[in-house]
Amino acid sequence: MKKSGLQDMKKQNRRVLLQTVLEHESLSRIEIANLTELSPSTVSGLVSELLEEGLLVESGVRVATGGRSRTALTVNRDRGVVAVAEIGRKSSRLILFDLALQVKQSVVLAEQYLSSNELLTEITRVLFNLLGHEAIRQGALMGIGLLFQKDMRPSDFNVVYSTGFSSASISMVEALRTQFRVPVLEEYSQNYTAAQAMRGMKEEKVNSAHIAVGAAVVASVNIDGRPIPLKNGVIADMTPLMTPETQLELKSGESGEEATSLNREQPGLLARQIGAMTAILCTLFNLDVVFLSGTAAHTQGFLSTVEGYVKTALQEDGAPRFELLRKNDGDTIKLFADTVRQKALCAR
């Protein structure tokens, strides 16, 4: 086999080994070999390299494997950090996680909307202040994630980036990659939440939609487990399809984010309008499941009203099943941090 082929195989084996340790948190060498189906000698060689690089450490825990006591290996939580910037229209923050996904620091970037270049400046400033120039140069920052909230679109955040010789409009992702030379991922909070829910159900390649009901009603669609482009990116604002009365009621929610002041009649009207929009989505896409989230979606009778409307419109056999998603931003951010961590470690 050519040298390049051997190098590719080694990189693949290394990725498999690291992903296996990340999934199980702590494993012995023989357990890694059994789970990855790599030979013990291959595992031993890769583990030695990863220990020398400081990516893995021997935890000191002894595990019984095949009647023998063996030392467990785990990811070195102190080897570096991953950063996740949660970006919203009203505020943005940056969270640093160690490699065990424990929060080290959380800093508010701004409590108002930031333009693309303002956001890039703040992320850069905060990272250098928290970690220091020398630590970043030595690889303390291992990856960055950009988590866009609600109807935010990465395309809104192209920046004018100067190299000193010339300037150009590039994406925020490319600007951060150029600045810090680490993997940078971007994701939509809404789409990511639904995708994670599907993985939790062990149904990856299915067709699904996620409709979030807050100050606006926004939708995303996944086909075969992949997000598809809609009118304005992968998130579509469906609020204009609502009646003016419903739009006004949505915006009257506390802090303009959740519809908390709906009266007794309004949830029924809103649910029927959501049902009508869902039926349209079902005629455009062959959906297996529809996720609903937001305070209004958890109102008593809301889910059954939407489901009943869709079944009537499509005939029951052609209707998708419905699931409620409970909002937990902390879990979403940590799940995304895990994705960034895997990319950062396995791309090395």
C-alpha cells in the first residue's frame, strides 16, 4: 500500500478510536480494541501517540476486562477548550467548555443586536482576554461553534475581513478559521434541536419538520436527516401567513419571545393556523414526524388541535406523527459543544 494510503488509514483509525472514547468517556485499551475492531497493536500504538500529545490521559481508574485489571483511558479535559457563541437578535454570549464538556466560563458578548463585524470583533476580543495570546498560539483553543438562534441566518453575518494587503467579504466561519486556525462549525438552534431529537429516537434518515412558536412562527425541514433550503435559508418565517390578530398576540408574549398571554380562544385559532401550515408542508414534503416547540405549543389541547386539523386535511393515513419538544437551551448548547469537540479532536 502507498504511503499516502497508510497515512489515510491511520487518520481514520485515530478518528474511530477518539470517537469511541468520547462516546464512552472511559475505556481500557482492550475495550477500545473490542469496540472499534482494531487490532490490540494498532490501539496500543495510537494510544501511545495520543497520550504523548496530551489528548488522552490514564484516569487512574482500574477496570476489570476479561478477568484482568486494566487502566482506563479518558480524554484529557485540561488539554484545551472549545468555544460556543450563542447568537441572537437581542443578545449574544460566548461559553467556554473544557474537553469534558464542563462550562469553564460564560461571557455576555452584547445585550443588543451586533452587526457582523462587531460580532467578530467581540468574539475575538473575548477569546484573547479569556485565554491569552500565547495560550491560543500553543493550541489551547481547539474549536469554535456558532449557534444561531430562531430566525437568525449565517448569511446575515458575512464580514469585511482584511489581511493587511487586501480586504474581502467572507463568512463569519471563514473569518474565525483564518483568525484562530481551528475548526469552526455553524448551526441553527432550531434545526439542531430537531436533529438531536431524531437521533435520540434512533431515526436518523427520516423526513421531519420543526415548527417553533414564539414571537414569530418559524419552520425548518429535514429530508433524510439533512436540512433543506427554504425561502430564506434553512429556516422559514411563517408568521406572515398568520392572521393579523394572531400575529399581534404572538408579539405580546413576555420579552417578545414566547406567547405567554394567549387567551382561551386564541390557542385554538393559533393551533388551527399552525395545522393549516403543517398540512401545506406535508403536501410539499413527505414528512414522517413534525416537532412543535414553544410555550404556546405546550398549551393544553394545542397539539391535539394541530394533529386533528392535519389528519382531516390529509386523511389520517397520510398524516405525520407529532412530538412536543421542550425548550432547554443549556442542553442544546452542550450537545453542539460536543459536536465541536468531536470535530476538533478527530480532525487533528
